[in-house]
Amino acid sequence: MNPIVTLVLSFVLVGAWAAQGVRWLRVLQREHYDPSSMNRFLARWSSPQVGPARPVDRKEPRPITLSHLTMGALVVAILIHNVGVAVAATIIYGAFCPQGLGLKGRTSRLQWTRRLRTVAVASGLVAALVVVVAAVGGRVLWGLVVVVWGVPLTLDLTTRLLRPWEKRQSQVFVEKAQRRLQQVDPTVVAITGSYGKTSTKNHLADLLQRDGDVVATPKSFNNRAGLSRAINEGLVDGTRVFIAEMGTYGPGEIADLCSWCPPELSVITAIGPVHLERMGSLETIEQAKFEITQRAATVVVNVDDLLLRAWPARLTGKTVRTAGSKVDADVQVRVVGDEWVVVVDGATVATTAPLASVQPTNLACAIAAALLLGLSIDDLGSRLAAVSPVANRANVITAPSGVVVIDDTFNANPASADASVRLLASQPVSGRRVVITPGLIELGREQYRENAILATTVRDIGAELVVVNRTNVRALRDGYAGEIRRFNHRDDAVAWVRSSLGPGDAVLYLNDLPDHYI
């Protein structure tokens, strides 16, 4: 091939490689630098209308996408040893595929953090090495073809290789946070759970805030980097109680957090199939969450959760307080008619009107922890008025249009989704009820079934189903077994609501996926 043509095509292929890099770096960053996310999302975007974990007995044609067409052209080019066809297919793929996975992103723009720059440079060096080796053999264009198609694999490998170095880098901030904790010496409360941990954390902070000197981790700062940052930036002199939310994607992570941020009191809110796609089984999830109890002298356990009901017997040598709203517990928030009744050790200690967008079980866990931290029962009744809902978690408002809106877009799991649909059913409206959702994610082999169950529940309450994105569309359609509406983007669904619903209608926005999902 003419050297000038080769040079021009090389520059174009480098541009295609850069476009692929920006796309997949965004996915990697949004997935918290989980290397295995590269393969999962590549599979999703390569077959954008086939939901994950489809039952094997459902024979449905897989859609043909531009990714498939260019991949087919590449295979033909390799078989016939035609570099021109390979280059053309690669340029098209690099510039435009996967379709819909944009360069900028609408909800998850790329943030050029120090870690992202490190991964980008490392993957670039690997790609350069491949091209240099290919150039030595006189096949520079083939080398560039390989690196364009291999961007997800390169990012996977470089992220894995950089993990030990990244841990050493973060250790500086961890050690600083550990010193700060020792200097301030607050009572540390650690809260975890498959769901409910952020709400419980915020409710506990609300109950204690009148006493002052209480600091809680902001938002969902619940991993190694987030927790150390919360301590280094937010733990002020004189802090009496530090409330640390702790999350995990697998065994060992919470144990690591507790090793340098050791809790005196731990709270466990739920065990469920959240991040099941990553962790593989409920047993692994439970094992990972149990780590939060190992250093704590006192543990609050939500016994509304069937799996957690067995934990008190396992926690020998520790003080255990049970909490819940549905079964007998040391601390209960019972829903009795139009009141919530707080019961502590069998005695009614407070009553309150239902707290809007607050889940009684989460509140019971927070109350149990607050009492252990010194809140008097006499003060409890007045403190309940300070408990506020957490943003985007089943918040109910009436829009200026007169439509009742339930905002449950922060995240969703099977239990919370069912509760939100029931909440929609309970709204005193005379018109239409609508659920707008992309469905539930990260449920592994259970994802199809759980989304089908969700859609069936929506149908059973007489609500209309509007499906956003394509990730779960087949499962939701099958479960609903009726006519659904479909939008590729949530903004389009919101526009439809504004033009179609009015006074007397209600809509539930259930879950919201970042746009690196299809």
C-alpha cells in the first residue's frame, strides 16, 4: 500500500482508537473501575435488544446491529487477508460503535481524574507497544486494527495491573484518615446493607443532630476513597459521633474499611440481590456484609429481613439490638392505622403521623442506634419531627400540573421496587397510574425473572407501564403481558408525561440508569 495512504489511514485509525477509548473509559469510571465491567457492557452494547440472563428456552432472533456488520466485515477481511476491508470496518466501528454509547454522555460525562488519566496513559502505552511490534513486521495497519477493537480488553488488563499501585496511592489518604480518627476520637457507627443504608444513615444523623457534634459521610461516599475523603475533609475537632456508610462489591472490602475506621456500633439494614451480577450469590453478599460486625461491640440488626433474622444467634459475645416494623423486635416502628407507633422493649414510647417518604424499618434501625448512642426515650418523640426523606427515594410530591409524582430514581432493588409500586397504588387519585422505569439491574441470572415480576405487579395494580432504555425491555414486556410504551431516553418519557397526564393522575419514576446502559 502507498506509504502516504498508509500514513493517512494510520492517523484515522488512531482517531478511531481515541473515540473508543473515550467511550469505554466512561463506562469504566461509572462502574468504579471494575475491570470485569468491560466484558459485561461490551456484550450488552453488541446486542442492545436482548436483555441479560434471558431464559435459554426462549428462541428469539438476535438483532443485527452496526457492531455486528462491522465485525462480520472484519472476519471476512481476516479470512481473505484484505487489510483495506479490515481498516474500513475498523474505522466505522471505532467512530460509531457501539451505537448509542456516545462520546460525551448525557448523564455520565467523563471526569479526567488522576486515576482515569493513569489508566488512559497505561492503556495507551500497551496499544503503542502492539502497534510498534506490528510495524516491525510490516503490518502497522493490522496492528492499529487490533488496538481499536481491543480497547475494552486493554482497559480490563491495565486496570487489573494497576490495582496494587492504586491501592498504594490511596493508602496515603487512608493513613491520614486513620490519624484524624485517632486525633478526634469520635464514636464510629458503621452502616451497611444491600439497600436502606443511606436512608438509615441520614435518619440517624437527623435524630442526633440537635445534640450537635455529629458528622455523617455525605451522599454515597461508602468505599475506600469516599470514606477516607469524608474523614479528611469533614471530621472536625469535637465530633462526638461519626456515621460511616460502608458499601461493598465483594468479600474483604468492608473488612478493610473497618480495619482503619473501626466501628463501636454497626448497623445492618438488609441482605438482597443488589450487585448480584458482580458477587454471584446471596451467600457471598451476606458474607461480605457480615464483615461489618467483626470489630463492633454492639450491632443493630433489621429482623424484618429473613436472612438477617438468623444473625443475632451468630453474634456471640456482642450486644445485639434487633429492629424492624413487621415482626417483633427490640425496637419497632409499627404502622397502626394512621399512626406510626414506636415500641422499645415492648413498651410504647412515642407516636407520630406517618413520615412522608420514610421507610418504617429504616427508621426503626436508626432509632435503635440513636438510643444506643445516648438519645433519651423522653426526647425521642420530639426528635422524630426532624427526620426527613432522602432525595430521590420514594419522595411524593404534586407537580404544578396537578400530577402526583413519586420520585424513586436514586436506585432500585426488587424489594424497594415492589414497595414503590404499592405506594403508587395507595395514592388517592382518580385517574391514570403510570410507572416509568428502565427496570432493575445487576441481578445476574435473576434479572429477567425479577423484572418480569415487577412488570406483573405494575399490571396487577392497574397501572400503565412505560419502559425506558432497552436493557430490560423484553423481561418487562413479558411480565406485563399487555401493551407498553417505549422510549430510548428518560427525557422523552418525561416529555410524554407532561403532555399526557394531568390532575387526578399519578406517575412513579422508578430507577434511573446512567447512559452507559442501553
